[in-house]
Amino acid sequence: MPVDTAKVEGRRQLKFSTLDDILAELERLNQSKLRTLGNWSPGQILRHLSVPMDWCLDGAKVQAPWYVRLFGWFMKNRFLRNPMPAGFALPEATAKYLVPEETSWEEGLRILRTSIQRLKTESQRHRSPFLGELTREQWDQLHCRHAELHLSFLIPEAV
């Protein structure tokens, strides 16, 4: 039975300001045995985080309905500054792109490192399928908030 991630206790409190902060946390996690509190494996979490990163560089495969984009436009600053809430259920049409297939930690780490490196070196940014036009800095903050949410479900344990 799936875990209701909105009610999970024991998640870590994370705060990232830059893409390098995300990379540093990945390296720290890579030195530990990991326990997950949610429904996805550690590799799936990393793979999931890479999808919107790649979408901002290459263009998204989906677009939210106009009323979601309008709501997103009004809420944009909140999404960029405040922690993302856990337990959001993706619409089925979006979930097929954002819910990752099983992925090993090593493969997820490789994919996410590649996506972050692209974000750091490529200047092109596409519109967010949910929030509309974002600057490069706004995209980076959105990726930081997204990584804070999902990496909070990974608990490092002594090896």
C-alpha cells in the first residue's frame, strides 16, 4: 500500500540556495546507506528531480491547463521562496512523465549530475509548464525547492 507522503514524519529539513548546494547534498548522501520514507527508491527520486531540470532546458512534454497556469502565475513567488508541500497527487497525464521508473542510485545520480551540469553551463530556459516564464535565477530557485522536498525523504544512515 502506498505511503501518504503528506503525513510522513521524520523527514529532514533542507534548505538549498544554489545548484551547488544540491550537488553537495548528493555527494553527502552518496557516502551513506539510505533509507526512504516515501514511495520511491533513492534512484527514482534523483531521476524525478532531473525531469523538470531537463524540461527547463529542452522544453516540457506537457503543459498545465490554462487555469492551473493562471493560478501558478499568481503563486509563483510562493513556490520560489517557500518549501513545497509533500503529498501532491499529479494528474495522470503529467504523472506518466514525472513518476520515474525504477532506477538504481548510481544511474539516478549520474542523470541528476548531468542535468545540474547542463543547468550551470547552458543559458537557454523554456517556460515552466505550470508557472509560465521564469528567469534563470527563478528556475534555479524552483529546482532548489523541488530538491529540498524530495531529498527530505532520504535518510542517511551509518554504513
